[in-house]
Amino acid sequence: MNTEKIWFAIVGIKPLKGNEIISDANGAHVNVACISDTKANFKRNLKENFKYHKFEVFEILDIETEENMKIINKENSEKIKLLNEIKEGYRFAWGTFYTY
């Protein structure tokens, strides 16, 4: 029995040495989607994926699953875009980096 779900969150990240994606920023928040079987594994998968891309995760906010996700504006919702990427076969997807 497959118990995997599509999970969403807003993730706070900081670039690590060698990061070329947002190397000129102090950090960012980004919407993410990921397939996982539990909330704990979702958090672990996020941290591993971001570490691979040379980011440190410093916070994970607004965790929800596909079944209970809130869409405020369907025309512009990044969550819908991420959901579609996961349904196309990706196991992890991220949206726009909102840097500071």
C-alpha cells in the first residue's frame, strides 16, 4: 500500500559556500512541493534536497498536503504549478526564490 502524499511548505534557506543560485543574497523563502510518506520524512527530504543544492534550511513553514492545501488565487498560485510538476513525475519541485 503506497502511503506517499504530495506535501507543500514555505522553506527559509540560506546559501552555503559555493552556492551559485542566490550567492549574492543573505537568504530566501521559497514554496516547495515534495512526495513523502510522513511529515518527518518530508522535512528530512527537504533538508537533503536543499543541502545537495548548497543551501541550509533554517525554517519550514505552513506545511500541508495536497488534500488540505489552501489556494488563495488560482490564476497566480505557485502551489498549482508545483503540484503539476510533481504530477508530471518530479519528486521535488521549488518555486521562485524570494530573496532578502
